Amino acid sequence: MRVRCINDELSEKEIAASGFPPGTWDVTIGKEYLVLGVTLFAGGENTPRGAAYKIEADGGTVYSVPVPLFEIVDNRPSRYWRVGRRGPFGLVLWPQEFFERYFFDDLSEGVPAALRTYDKVRDRLEQEFGILGGNNSQ
Amino acid sequence: MHARYYTFNLGRFMSVDPVGGEVGLSQSWNRYAYVRGNPVNATDPDGRFTFWDVADIGFAAKSIGTLWRKALSGEQITAADNFNAIADSVALLPIVPSLGMVREGGKFIERAEDAVDAVRAADKAHDTAEGVRLQKGLASEQQVGEILSGEAKSIAGAGADAQLRDAGRLAKKYGGKAEDWAKVRSGSFTAKDGTKFEIHAYRNTKTGKTVELKTKIVELERLAEQAGGGP
């Protein structure tokens, strides 16, 4: 799955409805992103409500960015995605490796093992969606 | 992994100076500044990184962040921007019981306007090292403002779909519940020399308390990993 950024921040209405924080997200309007996974946030005391794409943002950090900021370019789901739960109501579709405990925390810290795992996962998805050059953007 | 970072290539600390301000030295009230904003001519070899509680000053961060964003991009700073920054600076008075912060509000605006001129001058000098350093410094100021304003985005923990390894440690050290702590990130910035960085911190989503800010230099991190090899 690939998406194209159409906005870099949510509207006030979307923020109020979802609970996602205000301000710009680290994405570039017009740029395409490989979707590494999908998260369905169920809402709650510490959780926003709504769907988000797990992408590698412009700064290199992998995190979940709200769906309204993108349009779908390639609507095929990855065959590597697996369904899992997050919290009492949340649902995710991620590559199996992403389910490892603390994976994204370790990745953000630059833990070598997490970086190597991430690179493998990204390469696999890029091959699946015909993206060349080891870069997930246009 | 949990060390607070000194941004060696930005030439500044990412946490407040534990030493407070001095009457008559308005720059000393800017506790984010390194050696009172004069890193070229002064050093602080004894600079200490300690826990800092920014909940009280987070209120002012958004308007200050706006000023710095505009200063960085070269946008014109409007009277409204100045007013907001002054108003929010005045709001800090309860924690800084003197006229120092009022003076600092004006001083800040002078600094922002000076920064615009400085960035333009640096551009004219065709990407001099000093220009790049200044650009990085201003970007980091903006990123800190973003973190403190509550606009930072969760990577792990509260508000995210990923577990936070240090949630228990943070609750024990800084208070609150483990589930209320999040690792947050600012937007990224790519300097003219290609260095890409962003700021990460831990934030209590209930209280707004933000701790352990550190700069993540993304490209260098990945290059180091690639150089290290591995399967």
C-alpha cells in the first residue's frame, strides 16, 4: 500500500473528533509514502480515536500518522501484514516483526538490532510494491 | 540510552540551565540558552544536565515557537506574534518574581528579529559554517518549542500504538502513572550540510511535564549503523 500526503496537519474539527495532537506532522504534501502498517486507534483515556498509517516520516522516525492526511495511491494491502490487538479495543495490521515488544521504542533509540530488523522489513515491502532504490518516497 | 544529550554540532544544551537568572542580565533568564546566548565567545564547561520541570513554562512555548519558526524561515514577524510572545512571557511572572521576564519578553523579540537578519546574512555568505550552525541552533529552538507546546507526536507509550520501555522508570522518577508517559518527537529539520535531526522527549500526557529532551541526529545514526555492518 502506498499513500500520497495531501495535508500536513489535521483540521480543528478532525483534532476535536480524534484526539490526535494539533500541529504539523513530519510529512510533505505531494510526497508518496510506503505504508508499513495500519493502526486503528479505538480511543480512550490515553489513546486517540481513528485510523493511522505507520510510515517512515521525513525525519526518519517510524510512527503512526492520521489517515486524513493522505490519499491512497496503491490500495493493495501487504501480504506480510498480520492482524493484532493494541489495548482493549485497538487493532493493528503490521508486519510480524513490528509486534515485538518495545520494537518502535528501540527503533527510535537507534538500537542496532531494531534498525536491522526494520531495514529488512522495509526492503521486503518496497520489493512487494515495486519501489526501487531503498527509499520509501518518490 | 537514557543520557541527556548535548547537541555537539548545534553548540547548545537541550535542557535548561539549572542556574537561574541574574538581575540586570536579561539573557540569564533564558534558561534554554547556552552561556546566555553567546556560545561563540563563551563556554560553559561545567554545564549540568539535570531534571527539569517545564510544565509551568509550556504555556508560553507555542507563541515563542511561532516566533522562532518565523525567524528561521525568514517570515516577517508580525505585531500579533510579538504581542503573543510578550503576553505569554508575562504569564510566566508567577514563577519569576521580578521584572526580569518582562524585559526578557522584549529581549526575546529583539533576538528573534536579530535572528532573521543573522540568517539572511549567513545565506549571503554562501553556506558558511557559521550560517549552518546558526540555522541548526534556530531549528533546535523551534523544535523545543514544539515539544513544550503539546504539539509533539507520540512515538511510544500514551497516545501511541507502541509500548514504552521506560514507562515504569519515568513514573518512579518523575511521578504519575506509567501509562500516562509517552515518548514524543518534534518535527524533523534538515540542515544545509545534510544533517537531519529532531528532538525526542518524554512527556506526561496528564500533567504536561516534559523531561529528558535529547536531539536525535537521524542520518548520522543510520550511517553509523551501516558502517557497523551486520547481517
